[in-house]
Amino acid sequence: MKTTVLLVDDHDQILEFIQNDLADEYTVLIARNGQEALDIMDKESVQLVISDVMMPVMDGFELCKRIKSDFKNSHVAVILLTAKNTLQSKIEGLELGADAYIDKPFSPKHLRVQIANLLTNKNKIKTYFAQSPMAMMKSLAYSKADEKFLDDLQSVISTHMSEIDLDVEHLAQHMNMSRPTLYRKIKDISDLTPNELVNIARLKKAADLLAEGSHRINEIAEMVGYASSLHFNRNFQKQFGMSPSEYLKQR
């Protein structure tokens, strides 16, 4: 499945030029100002936005600000394109949360490499979080809004971790969110389902408890919400590439 990229520019020639250049690798959507872009993002799952700065109705700076401060879209990467080749304009864009800034005229290859780097780095962070026992949930955050969401989510999971039936329904209730909204946000930010994220959080807490050395493995399994020590051992091995006892020996 291709990554979805949203192009935002009020010049049709530039939109067509970039779209033709990216169409082989990405699903490309088009908007002609910031408001159109936000309307599209309300309906479509977008992973990256490439936006001009100078546009009617809503410019690129305001669009970037709205994206990075909006709970639903704060994880979306933003590249700003502009002919305003001044240090102050670049600082303004970066302060609003832009992930990259490219001057016009630009090299298509430069843009493609920048897109690939942003997406690759995001994927590396997601993989590291899932595979490293010590990586914290907020390491997945791409903005302050993401960080607050992940802190709240971690707090809820930690509070209810010993509950075997903790799932997306219970998470949504505790987070005061609808199930579809919570599911989409967690999936977009981590590439995991809510239930997968809860399971990883359980296993990471188990790794912390193992490192403390104050509890037996079967006790830890129960403390983090596993009814079966065998199931816990299998999941720990699958997630981190070693059994709980092997992890203990490394500490």
C-alpha cells in the first residue's frame, strides 16, 4: 500500500509537476490552499504534506500550525516549499513544527530524497520503539500534541495494566474518545493496533520489573495482565528476541 502525500499549492503547473514526479511511488492528493488541504485531511489518511507558503485563503504557515496542533493530524510530516528565501521565514516555519523547508526553485531529486528520509526516519523510530524493551512510548511523538496524547495514553495503560481485558474499547472509554478516533490515531502514530500497543506496553513494563529483580517471572506476568506465564514468555520472546530469563541474564 502506497504512502499518501498531499500537495498544496495554488499554481496548477507546480502541482502537476510534483504530482507527475511522485505518482510512481506515492498516492498523491491535491489541494490549492490550506483550507482545502484541511478539508481533505478530514476525509483521507495522509502521511505527509508538501505545501507552498504563499497561498490565498490559508497560507502554508497557518496550515502547518493547524496540522501540528490538531490531535487528529499532529503526527503528519510537513515539508514547506517557498520562494521566501530568508532565514526568518525558515525559522518561522520550523517554529510552527515544519519537518523540512525547501527553497524554490528546487530539485525534484532533492524533494524525493527529503520525503524518503522523513518517512524512513519515522519507520525507524516505530521499529525501535517496538523492539527495544527500554524505548518509551513518547519516543513516537512527532509534535507536542502527540507527546501529550502519548503521555495520557501511557498513564491510562499503566493504571489498568493488570486488567487482563484491557482492550481498545476500555482504552477509548478511559481516554474519553470514540473507538474509531482512538484506533486511527494509534495506528497512524505507531503502525500498531491499540491492542498491539497495549501488549507492547505490558511487555516493556515487564522488562522494567525484571530489571528491578524483586519479583519472579510468573509474578511479573500476572502484574502486567497475563493470565498465563507460558503466554507471557512466548510474547516476550517474540517481541524482544529473547526470553524473560535470557533478558535477566543480560542485566
